[in-house]
Amino acid sequence: MTGNLKDQRAHGLDSLRGIAASAVVFVHAVHIHPLGVYYKNWGADYYAMGVPLFFIISAMSMSLAYPKGVSFDRSWAYALRRFFRIAPLFYVMLFAWLYIGVQAETGTILRNITFLFGFVPSEQTSLVPAGWSIGVEAIFYLLFPFLWIWRNIWSAVFLFLLACLGWGYVNLSSQGEVPDFYYWTSFFTNAPYFALGLIVWCAYRWTPKSYERPVGYLALGAGIAGLIYMYLFGPVLDQAQTLNKPVPLALVLGWGFAFASLALSQALRPVFFLYNPFTRFLGKISYSLYLMHPFLIYNTNLTRWAATLTDNPDLVVPIVCVITLAVAIPIATVIYYAVEVPFIRLARRITKPDLRNQASQQLAS
């Protein structure tokens, strides 16, 4: 293959992260407390697809951050950075939920602390609401150095096919009685999204610079068309689907390819309506926004109060969503700077390569 290597960060992906987090805020704002109105016209159930978009972006971002893979002698640095990136805030929210009275056995708490809950079907949802995706993400972090050794399109396609087999193992085999959200929160159900992120990284990396604009706009058109098609004609996504039904492969692939196209477009040629100062800021605080907002909604009357601000039932959903996001953003911002940033900086300091050793190695070579 020929092409030009890209920088280790595609800033357009940050905005998509913020949009994905906001979508999850919207779905919980509508669902956690009954609002007394019909919300289907607003497609609120489909906002839950913000999480698969996270997974695709995560796989692509990890590939950008480690363009040469994870070397054995630096594996400790990789593990420490990943741990410091997700663990501190997760622990804060875990403590908060336990403090207000969430009941759990000691073993369950320990599996949440060690991020092993994703391996236990009855605990996949996590003690932290919305934290199920962190368990899935942790499994991907664990597998990433081993799955992505060859780092080319053929290995990415192979991993995608393997991930589809994993989807079949969970969703096609007879499981009998399963815990709530078992299919939706399984790593195997979501593995194809990560594999699509690896494929997108290959496409991004090897798109010649002179073709970035047309390929980016073509991918944007394909992504938007895919999203519209899946919303209008794809498998129905509702609470019953996420709660207890096997996830159709058509749903995973349809939304997955649409989001993958969107991610490729914003990596190559960001457009203002997706990539702007507001969405970039949302991307920066997206993890705090994502993990904190269920605590806000569950433990306050915010969404129910917002629903009373209009007598027009058609406006309840957008008003509730906007107000919930408006309240959640400042709180998430404080949490981001108070919890996330210090540990991100600490991880960078601890894992920073010894520049003197690097220089001596270069002189010796």
C-alpha cells in the first residue's frame, strides 16, 4: 500500500465524541423518569446508538495513538495510561452510587473496581449506570496490543469477520433465561464496532493528502445517508430491544458502517456543523458528561421539572433534553478538570520516555 502517514490525532473525532455523549444524555433524560408524553416522534430510543459511535471512535483513536503498536518494553506505560484515563472518574462515580445506597455484594464491588464485571453476564451493566460501556472498553484495551499486531487492512478485515462470529455466538445461540440487557451490553455484540474502527483507521491512514477532501465529503454523504436509512428502514430500536432481545446483525452492521463513514469523514475533512468550538468542548468533557449524567438525572427532579415548562406535549422532549444537557455540562466541566485532568497529566509524567536514553540510543545506532 502507498499513502501518507497521518498525525497521531484526528481532531474531528473529538467532536463526534461530544455528540455521542450528548445523544446518550438525551436518551436517559427521556427514559429514566416518565415525562408523561409520547417521545417516539423524536426518535429518542435511537440516541442510545451514541455508545457504538464511541466504540468506533475509540478503536480509531487508539490506533492513531499507537501507530506502531504497543511494544513489549512499553506495555506497562500503555496499561498505566489506559488505567489512569478511565479508572479515577469511574471510581468516583462508583463511590457516589454506593454512598447513596446502591446494594451489592463484595465480589461484585471488587469486579467493578478491577473492571472485570464485563466478563460476568449478570454484572455486565455495572454498578455505575451507563458504566457497562466502560467494561466493554476495558476488554478492548486489554486485547488491543494483541489483536492489532500486524496493523493492516487485511488483519482489520479478519478481526471484523472474527467479531461477527463473536456476535453470532451471543445473539444466535440459545442462551435460555438471561439477565436484563445481556445481549446489548455483551462485548461480543459490540466487538464489530471496534473492528470497524480499525478498518476506518486503515482507510484514514492510507488516503493520499490530495484525495482527503473528496474522500472525506464522500464518506460524510455515505454516513448521513446510512443514518437516515437505518432510522427509517433498519431494525426497530426500542427499550424492549435493548432490554432482552438478541441484537440483529443488520442493526450492528447498518449503524456501524454509517458511523464508521462518519468517523472517516471527520478525520479527513471535518465540517463545521459537526466540528466547531462547542462540539470540540463537548468532546473534551465527554467522559465526565457520559458517566456523571445518570447520577444527576436519577437523583434530582430535573427532567420532571423541565417537562412542566411547556403545555405543548410536542415540545416536552426537546426542552427536557436541552435543559438536562445545559445543567450537566457545567457539572461535567468541573469534574473533568478536578478528576480527569490531574490523572491524565500524572500518567503522562510517569510514562514519559527517558529522552536521554533515546538520544544515546540514536547516537549508538
